[in-house]
Amino acid sequence: MAELLHPVYFPNCLTLSRVARAEVVWEVWDNYQKQTYRNRCYICTDQGKQMLNLPIRHTGGTSGRQRYRDVCLDNTYNWQRQHWRGLQTAYRSAPFFEFYEADLLPLFESRFDRLLELNLATVEILCKLLGLEFPVRKTEKYEAAPTGVADLRFLVDAKSEIPAELPPYPQVFTQRHGFIPNVSALDLLFNEGPATRDYLMQVQLNG
């Protein structure tokens, strides 16, 4: 059965594991909500877990709501430079950072106007680097209780603890902070390289 997921910014290991293991349909007709992975991801730094946040322009009108597909990035703020420098600082000593940086850099040099467009691009580049098929199916309307798919849209919630089994792998600052699970799959990619795909196949979503 296909799984319904939100496109998110450089998805965490749990979300990317679903892309690696299942047929995915992207939810693109829902309303934008705060406190989700739609506009953030987490990486591991010398200070521990750190958020990379995407600035957006709120144009929800009097209702305060807007479709996720309509949300625009606030490009008056140089978030791309900040995020790329953050990744360089955090992962320049990771075993595979230099191997992948040339492929990832164009994402931080190209202009993206819409959040959804950027998020799909980050998933697509990860799929390309890992030899995974990038899902192209998208929803055609919003359904609160969809049928014919497994509804995994709850994985977008950045504030909820999702029961899952995520085996530890070596991270740059493991000795300082211990293993920090389920951060952006970029962390896994920079540390494990080609073994990333095998790791994703081991991740289990419980419940």
C-alpha cells in the first residue's frame, strides 16, 4: 500500500526510510502549519542538535491560513548562505562530506520561491545520491481521512516523539554528545556515505 507523506526540508532518517522502502504519495493540498518539518531540519553540531530554519512569508489573509503549496520563502533573508555554512562547520570533518558537497551546493545557490518546491528538490537530490526512485505522485485534493493509502502525515510533526527503531551510527560529535537519532538524513549521508541506503532499510516505524 502506498504511504501518504509531506515533502519536508532535508527529511530526517525516519521519513527518508519510508521513501526508500515504500511507494510514496506526497500531500500537497493541506494547510501550512507551524512547528513542523515543512520549514526546518535538524543537524548535529559541536553544540549538539541544531535547527536549520527556513524563513517564510506569511500571507494567510484574515483567516491566517494558507495552503502549503502556496507558501513562499522569505528570500530577503540569506538563509541559503547560513544553512550551507552551518553544514560546512558541522560536517567538514565527516568522512563523506567532501564526496557529496559538489552535488548539494547548487541547492544553496539556486533561487527557490516556494517552500514546497524547495522541499521536493531536497528529497529528490537525496534520492539521486542514494540511487533511490524519487516519488512523483501527489495528492489531487485534501482528505482528512484518506482511503487507499497509509496515512503517515503525522511524521511531519517536529514536536512529537515518534516510536521508531533507529540504530546508532558514528556521528562527528558522538564522543561529546552521544548518538543523536533521527536528525536530517544529511547527517547520515555525510557520516555513512554509500551505506546510508542500507541503514534506511533497517529503520523501523513502530505502532
